[in-house]
Amino acid sequence: MDKKRKSGKNLRTGRPKIAILGTGNLATQLGKVVSKNGQLSGIWGRNPAKTKKLASLLKCPVISSPGDISKDTTLVIIAVKDDAITEVSNQIIAPDVLVVHTSGTGSMELIVQQRKGVLYPLQTFSSDRIPQWKKIPLLIECSQKKDLATLKKIALSISPTVKAIHSEERMKIHLAAVMACNFSNHFMALAQEFLKKNKLSPLLLSPLIEETALKAADGKAAKHQTGPARRNDLSTIKKHLALLKHDKQMLKLYKELSLSIQHFYST
């Protein structure tokens, strides 16, 4: 019995036992897929009511504190904000468990355990949208070679695209992801707000947004660039700037981005 417990496998199914620490968007979506795979052993969060509700949704036990994680757990996933990773890691007292975080930029050294690693899903997550896990790259890293094989096996049960990379590579990928996702989404939000202020429907942009994303997904976004700055259409740019004269933030952004596009295609 003891040997089986030390293996970190579910005695009934033979699957790895995975505990998730966190209740945010990523923790929720990871919990759903891990639970679906029959691997979720429990979940913990700072907010008891939110944790209880999520545990009920995932049909798993509530972990009362990180210090109560079972010793036969195979993997602990810390899915919290970067500045809370070490604090949560310090509370884990299970002596020989693999602990990973999900940060795109956080160092693996944020985890205090000797067996440590990173499981970074390269995607944006929302609580109300079902992620297509089969299309999401999972970038992994471990301090010990033997643990990398374990983490890779678990990651492959979530997505077929798993890649072992170093911290510096992960940080560069995360930076690129912020530019491609967060920055572009912010500009879409600004464009939609501009239409609303002018009593026009932001939904008019939806087909354009969809087509732009589909074309950029081939990895050759530069090839698909269009617009007045790309054509060096100074007359149209001048008209746009006139429309934005009462919005200093948008005016500045429009000028800077237009200049960036012009410079990019002039070299």
C-alpha cells in the first residue's frame, strides 16, 4: 500500500494526482481539463467561497491550505499571480512533490522546492470561454531531468503540442504574446469605443477583426499588412488625424503606430 501511495498515482485509475493552487481564469480552465482527464485531486484558493464553488463545479475536494497537499500527489500546479508564487510555494510541506508554476515570465526559482518547474500554456484564458486545448502550445521546464519526462507526459494528456524550453526563451515568447494578444486587443477596444462614441456599432468591425486574425495566424503577418501607413497614403492619414484632434491619447497612438509601420516597410 505504501509503495503505491508513494507513486503519486490514483489507486483506482492509475492516473497522476494533480493539485491546483489558484482559482483564476487559468486555474479554472486547467482544473476543467485535468478533471476531465480524471487527474484532479483537489483545488485551493484564498477565497473560501470561490474555492468551494469551483471545487463543486470540478467535482473535486477543497484543499484547506497548500500545507495540506497529500504526500502522494504527483504534481502541484501553482496558478496565481507572479508576485504570490513564492508565498504559496513556501506553504507546501509535502517533502517530495514536483511543483510548477504557470507564469510566462516568472523564474523557475520563484518555487522554493527542489523539484520545480514551469507549465506555461501559450494562450489567453477567460472563465466564460472553452479553450481549444488541442491547439494550445504548452511550454515546459524542469530543474531535474527525470521530472521533465513526468511533466511532459502530463502535459501531453492536455495538449499534443508540448515543447521544453529555457526560461529566457519563455520570457521572449511571453513578450511576443503580450504584443500580439494584449496590445492588439487593446487597440481593438479603442477602435470599438471610438465607434460607440460616434453612435456607430462596434460589431461592424467583427468580420475585419476575424479576417485579420486568420491571416496573421500563418506566421507571416508582415506579408498581410494593409492600410494608409503601409501605402504611405499621407492624404488619408491627415484626414484621420483631423478626426482624432480632440482625443490626445488616440491621436498620439495613431501617429506613433503609423510611423512604426512606415519605418518597418521602408527598411
